[in-house]
Amino acid sequence: MDYQLDKWKRQDWRKHTRHYSCEVRQNLFGQWVVLRRWGRVSAFQGQSSETMCDRYEQALKIFDGVVKRRERRGYSYW
């Protein structure tokens, strides 16, 4: 298995009492995964969503879409 750690990305945002994070990484099988987590800052657990991607470029496209959406909605980098 050949992990490409230099391509992994992560970004965190915060808006008042809400938080959001997005990661591009590989799972144990080397497949690219986009992991999104969100919820209240004070909550122990929030919600999450994983999207499996066939290629790194596909995962980056999803990641960039999340970045644009967070900026439009007024979230700041954490």
C-alpha cells in the first residue's frame, strides 16, 4: 500500500457556536475519502459524512466546493 501523505488536506471553520471541518485522505485500502464533520462547538459529538472517491482530483473538487460554501456562509478559518 502506497499512501500519499503529502496530498492529504484538512481545513476547519467556525461560526459563532458552530464548527465544520473537511478532510481529504486515504482509507486503509488506499482509496480517497472526503470526510466532513459539523455540529455545535459545545457538543461532544456532531455529525459526519464520508464520500468515497475514485480519484484524488474528484476528492479535491468536493473539498474546494466545501471551502467555497463555508466562505459564502460566513464561516472563518479556525
